[in-house]
Amino acid sequence: MPMLLALQTDDKVTLSLTILLTGLVVVFLVLIVLTEIIKLYGTLVYNATNKNTKPKPVEKAQEPAPAPVSAPVPAAPAAPAVEDGIPGEIVAAIAAAVYCTEGASVSAIKSIRRSRSASRSAWGMAGVMENTRPF
Amino acid sequence: MEVLQGFMDALQGIWATSGFLGNDPRNYIMILISLVLLYLAIKKEFEPLLLLPIAFGMLLVNVFPGITATPSTEMQLVTDYMAAHNGAAGNYPTVILEGLEYYQIPTNGGLLYYLYQGVKLGIYPPLIFLGIGAMTDFGPLIANPKSFLLGAAAQLGIFITFIGAMALGIFTAQEAGSIAIIGGADGPTAIYVTSILAPHLLGPIAVAAYSYMALVPIIQPPIMKALTTKKERMIVMEQLRPVSKLEKILFPIIVTILISLLLPDAAPLVGMLMLGNLMRESGVVSRISNTAQNELMNIITIFLGVTVGATATGEVFLTPQTIGIIVLGLIAFGFGTVGGVLFGKLMCKFSGGKINPLIGSAGVSAVPMAARVVQKVGQKENPSNFLLMHAMGPNVAGVIGSAVAAGVLISILR
């Protein structure tokens, strides 16, 4: 109480605004600095780890082949419209997979793009559902 | 006859020292309040791990206020003392007042006085943080460091509430700071700041902080819905990248160095949080990591809860200030949520609709309740949407954010 009595309204406004300004600026600043540092070392660690496992991606590239959606079309055999970032090996693997499952009934692949829901398979989805149900 | 007289005297003595004669009527009101809190903790399961010991501490102190009595020194005439002890001299320091020699006989304090030292000296909250650190996975935050910004934005409630508390005119600046930290939605942080700035308000502030944390699923959803569109709430976020062990080990070390250097006042809280986390992530001290998150945490929770509850005597609790604290605490939680969601909307715009603004509300901390609320609200709009891991990022960033905000308040107001 004595502190309260000692503070005039002007002082209170000044103190309130000082706290608001200092508080928000310091909290944001500290967390922005942390964000940048974590981004930086995240990239460094990621790059370092990737360098160590460079030979692997070639083998790996063929594994996710069934994930992208392919649209079979019996029309003229034109080059498929491939989404950016899908390497040739994957296109070849998809074409092979389509041929294996569909046979010669598919005459051409029209386009290859990443499936929007491909981030999680049906099994993965079931697992997440199971784990988050209590929430 | 002598026996009967002795019996009557003894009964009279017991009656005279009983709580029925000595207690203030306000103590009885507090007993009723503690019973309501016990009901909420046991029947409704409102943060029972803390509310139950808090409510029981409240009950104990109002039934027997002496349980928190501070140790004191009793003055007794040396002659009186010797007469009572068959002429034997006592081994106490003496003092001479007006020509008479007195013994200074120390008396012990109440049980909870000693346990309370852990709160008063700021020992328990950092130890709780040690356990929280050992339980927390900062992976989602490291995978998406932008979450830090949401953890910062949700601290808005703290600073807005400070202005509100000052405007009310019944609180000093230190008290206003302690009330504002309720908006950090973090019990140990609120207790830590209050024990330094306004220890006499520990009871009402701890009760308000923990009650509102239990009420997060009721307070937050209406605000989240009011500030976002259905389309925004339905946004599905990209899966988080996996985080390597090295990154997880480096994180607590970097955060400790940076925050402790910048804001030494936040070092006890953040330092212990990160020590706990390093014990967890390093994987080489699983025994002490387990102790920190189980036995130690449980023991400290008991001491912290009971002693904080015991600060809520009728005299302290039943004042207009408590009503002010309860109202301001709600404002603090509300504005924290508003700050987080609005910043989430901003990030949603800048990221081209990749961030679901709901995750911003988890930035208030209240781990993991606030993140669960995000998951629930998001899934209501889009049942195949899983925001839990995305919300854990801002959620744990909120813990760091409120510790930083606490450091700011302490350094300015102490």
C-alpha cells in the first residue's frame, strides 16, 4: 500500500506502458534470437547428417514410389506432366509399378503429382487416431 | 476431589487453546471455501494434483493458524526459570532489561513454516521446472522454431493485465506484476514471481492460477472460435520434420546460455527446466531423469501445494483484492489466448495459409492442456486434422516465454 500511495496516476501510466513495451520487446527479442539460432543449428545438423548418409538416397528413392498418385489414361502417349521435384527415377518406378499392377491396359501416364494426403498412410492415420483419442 | 479438579482444569485448558475460541470468523468461511476446492479437486478432477494439497493446506491453516507460526524468542526472568527448574540454570543467552536478567528462550515455528521456506526462498518452483523439463519433448519446437513467436505473442495477457491491475488502484506495482503473471498460465512461474514480488498474495494468486489452468478447456475455445474463420480452423498443417538427437541435446544448452546471460532473473527457472530436459535427451542419466520427473516432482508438489494453500488465511484471502485477482486472472488468460490466436492468424497470412491459427492459443503454456484444447477444437472442424504435435511447439515455447516475461517483471519491479 505505501508504494501505491507514493505512485501518482502519471507514474502509474508511465510504469504500465514501460512494462508493456519492455515486456513485449524483450520476450519477442529473446524468442526471435532463439528461433534464428535453432534454425541455424537445425540446418547445420541436418546438412551434416545428410552428408554422412549421401549414398543412401539412391536406394531410398524407389521406396516411396507407390505413394504419388498416378492417373492412367488410355489416350495418346505423351510425356506425363510431372510435378516439380520428382526425379526421373521415381517417374520410372511409378511407371513400372503401374505397369505391374494394371498391365498393358494402361497406355500412358498423364500426370504425376504428390498426393495431398500422402503425408500419412491409412495405417499411419489409424495409429495417430489411436494415440490422440484420449485428448 | 483433587483428581476431579485436575480433570476440570485440563478440560478448561484444552477448551481455551482450541480453535473454537481463538479462530476468527473469517477462518470458518475459508474452511468452507477449502471444502469447495476439495470437492472440485476430487469430484471434478480440476488439476487435482495441485488443487487437492492446496485446498487441504488452506483447510489446515484456517483450523489451526499456528501451523504456519514463525519461530520466536520468549523472554523469561532468570529467577522464574530457575524456580521452575529446581534451581538449575538454563543454557540460553541472557539479556538485561531494566535491571532484570532474562533468558531468551527460542520456540520452534509451526510445521508448515519450515516447509514454506522452499516457497519463500524460491526453491520449489525451479525444482518443479526440473521435473517438467525432464518430461518435455522440445522436438516439435525445434522442428518448427517459428512456434517460438506464438509462445511470445501469448504473453500479451501478462502485460495487459499489469495495466488492468494498476488501473484498478488497489494494488501496488509489485502486486500488479504478481497478478499479471497469472497470464503466463504456468503455476510454478506464478508462484516464483509472487514469492519475490508480493509474498502476501501467494494464496489467492496460486488458487487463481491453478483454477484457471484447470478451466483452460472452457475459457479458450470460445475465444479461439470468435477470432478465426471455419476455413482457418480447418487448415491441415504439414507434418513436422524429424529432429535428430544432437539437435535435442544442443537445445537446452543453447537456451540456458542465451536466456541466463540476457535475463539473469529468469535463470533459476529456465536453467532448471533445461537441466531436466538435458537429462532426458542425453539418455545417459535415465535414473536421475526418472527421479526428477517422478519422485522429486511428486514430493515437491506436495510441499508446494500444502504450503501455498496455507498462505490463504481468512485475513489475507477474504479481501476485495482477492476478487480483483480472480477477475484479473481471467482477463490475463483471455488476452493471452487472444494474443496467441491473432499472431497465429498473422503467421497464417504470411505463410500463405500453411499455419493453422488455432495453434497460437497453445502459446499461453498450461502444458499440455492448451495443446489438447487446440487438437480438440481443430478436430471438431476437420476430423482428420491432427494439430496436437503442431500445438506442442507453441505450448512449450510458452513455458520459456512466460519464464522470460517473469524475468522482465522481476528485474523491473523488484
